[in-house]
Amino acid sequence: MADNKLYCVSALFDTPDKIINAARKTTEAGYKKFDVNTPYPVHGMDRAMGMGQSKIGYVTLFFGLSGAVFIFLFMWWTFASSYNIVVGGKPFLSAPAFIPITFETTVLFAAISTFVGMIAVFFKLPHNSHPLHDTDYMKAVSGDKFGLVIEADDEQFNRDRVTDFLKNLGAYKVADVYIPEKETYKLFSSGFVIFLIILAVVTSAATYITLNKLMYVVPFSWMEVQDKLNAQEESDIFADGKGMRLPVEGTVARGELPYPFYGQPNPPEVLSNPTLPTKKVLELGKRKFLTFCSPCHGNFAQGESRLHGQFPTGPTLVSSKINNYPDGMIYHIITNGQNVMPSYMHQINREERWAIVDYVRVLQRAQNPSQSDIQEVKKESSSNVAK
Amino acid sequence: MSPNDSGYIKKDLPDNLFNVGGILLVVGLILGVAGFLVDSYRASFAYLVSFIFFLSIVVGSLFLVALEYAANADWSTPFRRVSEFLAAGLPLLLILAIPLMFNTGSLFQWSHADYIHSDKMLEAKSAYLNTPFFMVRVFAIILIWFFFYTLIIKNSRKQDETSNQLLTKRNITLSVIFIPVFAITITLVAVDWIMSLESKWFSTIFGVYLFAGVAWSSLAALTLASIKLKEKGFLHPAIKEDHYYSLGTLMFAFTAFWGYIAFSQYMLIWYGNLPEETFWFMQRWEGGWKIISILLIVTHFIVPFFYLLSYQSKTDLKKLKFISIWILCVHFLDIYWLIMPSMSKNDHAYSLSWIDFVFPFVFVGVLLIVFKKVAEKINLVPVGDPKLKRGLDFHL
């Protein structure tokens, strides 16, 4: 070992107070390249060693902020730009929903960059060995001792003077540490590495060919692959490449008779009502009316609705104008739409639309009763009382 | 260790403190009474804002004292007396709450029987929200605090003479009991005084929200007071920048904590989007309140966060003093923002008024006078505390 280059002179101390004092004295003596090793953080060491503020904070700040900006833009891109998805009825770009993820990513980026930055930059990463490793000095400072080394690279370094200096500081042991011979590992020689690479390529290729070409059998129970087209799937069969097809023009689905007056604001003639106002029909009409019509026209078709004032007000359906409409005209308006009212052809089927017409008639009659109606009701209620 | 060993020499605080406090108190009282005469409805809200601000600092300071004992911290021991003196206004809460007791009618809609009977939900709540029970709660909570304050402070002061280590042990036990009690009582205070201003509104995190502000502002008050005292040389000479750095980091931590809690509260309500919850935030997003809401986010979180991020700002006493004054002002703004929008109902539209700003004079005056009064007899450093030496030696 005597032939090796001297790395440093190391000194071991018993107590944290002594090491603080030693570090302070070493700084005062003007040594620049020296280091302290302790089994646990000793408060006040940075100042005693004359170290300035660590720069790692800037790495953390920079990467933390980049993490925030990156993830916010990423969420903006995925949620609000590239593929819009409505979540909880919120706007696509809803910042409050993005903040938790932005916060987490900020912390993640800051933490990882601090850790990696510290190891890579401050510990000079590819160097996986250090002259102090595997020395008695390192064993002592990993236990209960406090160590200080003055490196031979220091401008003022003089082996004997440094040894005396450290002894005077109260070190119980002062020793030289030499740079160990560079170890070479046969394991990492280029020939062996190339052999490993070739072995890896050959093994992978052989495995791939064996499993996928030579021994490949289509499993008969592989039910997820079938000769059919799933929804949204592409297909080469059709010129436009889409697997999903529209029905042939002129196709009429069962129960979906086309409406002849569609798109005409004032049709010259209208259909006549094919339904009878039975209890069943009226109940269906009521249910559908309350679902589709009442939001604008109100529960009693008087135009007083929940949406009153927030939306163009739906007109009353119990006016004399609409009283005088034929059934077919009301059916026409539901089917075709009128003014701001859209067509409900696709939401409400034919049978339900006629049922709504019947129910609207009931509402109209309930609010404009004729003399005979009133007598009828009175008779009914008095007969109820009698029972 | 006898008191003389610590190196602390007791000096009397300047009489100026008493005079300034007295002037503030008298001016505040005159203007405050005028405010109540001019518009008692408005004045009771303005008084409530300042009352909660005062309560934050006195109870928060007691919490900090208890926290030091419970965590067995020694770095903050040289500052503990400053927190104790700030908490000395706590018994006065009993008196200062009285003007509010006479104005529950203006403050709380639930104190009106006809309003309660207008809504099933309020009728269900009236078992809790009714004036007699409210008053019982208010005084019970203050008395509980008073009880712990008396015991902890008595032990702490006795130690100056006896240097008995057993007193520290006793205070640790008391503090460990006090902290959960504080958690429950501060939640009740938040619910009773602030949340119930909107009888129908509810938010389960609200107590934590108030606590975040309470701890934040009492730390700022401690920092401000101890920097002022340090500058004039009243504190122990061995107190270094490192001690203030730790105060700065705690303020920084509570800045982030408040941001976290405030956002948690907002986000859940925003996501749930239920009308019975969102109206509270809608009130604060209308007209001029929108500006104050945005201002609160900037001044309560963004500015202190980035200001306190750097090492320099936490070790430079001038910078630290600036941010602690900032924090105290912003905490006042926070409470103002919590309370004042609830005023604009019953045809009382909101507009800025001089009445809002007279009561802080009263409470700041009270704090200064109490501080001076207590400091006359008691050491500004707990000289008998066994942790003091380690606390003074503290460095980063």
C-alpha cells in the first residue's frame, strides 16, 4: 500500500463538541478540501465547516414548478383539448379538479429531483467507490465516533503538519488513508459483456420463434377473438373503413312509421288521433308529459315551470288557441318542434306522443271545465260522501 | 440552575407600551360605542370580527405553549413567555364576549323563533342552535380554556423561583389533555360564532379551517412580539437567528396547511355542487366580495408561501417582522371574509364602513396593555425551566 498515492489524513474524535470545534479550527486554519463524517447529523456543522447555503433548494424549486406546469398542461391537453370528457357536469377545463393532481405531481417531481440531484450532482454519480470506503476510519464513524479528513489535494497540505495539527485538536487517532489500487473486474471485460449481449439476443429470439411460430396453436377456447366486428371497430370490408353501418336508405324499423309532415311548420293537413283516452293511455301520457314537457310547460301545462326565467318560457297549453288545435296539430308540434322547442321525435316514440296529446287534452279540460263537467264532478263527490 | 445562571437580566418594558395601548383602547372604545349607537346591527358584526381575531391570538398562544410542552421542544423554550404573555388576554374573553351576548338577535337569524319555524331543517337544528344553550357553550368554553391557562401558567411561573423539574412534567400532562380539548372547543367556536351566522350552511372541515388560521396568526404574533423585544434587548441575549428561522418554518408550514385546508373545503363543495352548500361560496363570489376572495388566496397563501420559501427571509429579522405583520393583517382579512358577507341579509346590503375598522384598536390596545402589565412582574424568559439551556444552545 505504501506505493499508493496519499488520499488524506484522517482523525477520529470522541464527542460532537470536539468535532464541531475541530471543524471550526480547520476552517480557520484555511484548509479548503476537508470533510467531516459523523454517525448522525450534528447541529451547527455546516456553519462550523464554513459551508454556504446548499444549492439543492433551487433544483427542488425548479423541478417542483416544472412538475406543476407539466401536469397542468397535460391535464388540459387530455381533458380539455384532445379528448373532451364531461366529468360531473363540470367544464372541461375545471381548475379546482386539477389542483390535487397538480399538487401531488409538484411534490413528486420536487422529491425525486432533490434525491436524484443530490446523488447525481453532489455525489458525482458514476463514481461508485471512494477511498474512504472499507477503511477502519469509516467503520469508526459509522459507529459512535466522529471523523474529520483533510485531503491531500488541499493547497496547504503537508502530511506532517496536518498530522500534528489534527493531534493538537484532540483527535484520539490520526491515520493516513491511501487511494486504493484501481480494481478491475474480469466480469466487466468487454469480451464478456459482448458475450452476454449476444446470449441475450439469441435466447430471446429463440424463445420468441419457438413460442410464437413453431409451437403456436390457436386455442379453441379463445372466445374473445371472434370473426365479428365490435362497436367502433375498423374494418377493411367497407370503403370508408368503418365497421358500424347505417341502415339501408328507406328502411323502416318496426313500430317506427315515418312522419309524413316532418319539417313543415304549417302542414296543410294533420294526422288524426289513433288512440282512445283509456286509463292506461292517460297514465302513460302523464308520465311522459312530466318527464319531457313539464320542465318548460309546467306540471299543469300553464307555462309556469321550474325553469321559469332561466330559459325561454314555455307557453301555456291550456289557452283557447291550443284548445282549438286538432289532436294531430299537437302531435305535429311534439314531433316536429316549433320555434325554440326542438323535435322530440327521437326521445318519445309514436305511441307515447299520442298518449301525451291525450293527456294534454285532459289538462285542458280540467282547467276549462264546461258546466256539465262541473256538475259531473259535483255529483261524483257528493256520491262519494254518501258512500 | 438558579435564575442568575442563565444570563438573563430582567428589564422593564417601556411605559410607552402602556400609553400606546391605552390610547388605542380609549380611541377604539369611543369610536366603537359610537359605532354601536349609529348602526348596532353592523357594529355587532364588526365587533365579532375583531373578537374572533383577538380570540385567535390568545387561544392560539396558549395552544403554542401547550404544544411546546407536549412535543417536549426545547428550541422554543426561550420564547415561551412571549406566548404566555400573549395568552394572558384569555380571561378577558369573559368580559369581551358580553357585548356579543346582547346582540345575538342581530348576529344570528336562528335566535328568532319565527325564522326557525319557517323551515323544518332549522327546527331540527334548534335543539343545538338556541340562545340559552349558545350562551352556556360560549362561557363554558372560555372557562375551560381559562382553567387550563391558569394551571399551565401557574406551574410555568412557579418554576422561575423553584426550578422544580416536576412542574415541567405536570405541565406536559396538562398540555397533552389540553390539546384534544382545544381541538374540540375551537371547532365549537368556529361552528357557533362563524358557521351558524348562516343557519343553514354546514361544512365539517370548518373547525380545522379556523384552527389553521388561529395557529398561523398566533405564530405570527409570537414572531412579531419576540423580534420587537429582541431588537430592544429585552429577550435573552443568547437567542439567535436559528430560533427565528424555526419560527419562520412553522409559519411557512401553517401557510401551506391553511392552503390545504381552505382548498379541501372549497373543492368538496365545488364538486358536490349542492345548492345548500354552494350558496356560502356564491355569496363570497358576488360583487366586491369576489375581489376580496381572490385577494385572500393571493395574500393568505401565494405571497407568504413564496416569501417564506427562502432561507434568507426566515433568518433576516427585518424580513420576518414584515411577514408576521402581513400574516396578522391577512388573518384579520380572513375572518372578515368569513363573517361579513353574512351581514348582507334582511335588507342590509353590504358596503364598506368605518365601523368595521374601529374594533381592532380596542383589541390591539387590550393585548398591549395586558402584555405590559404581565411583563412587569414576570421574567420574559423562563429562567427556571430545565429545557432553557438546551433551548438557548439550539442551532441548525
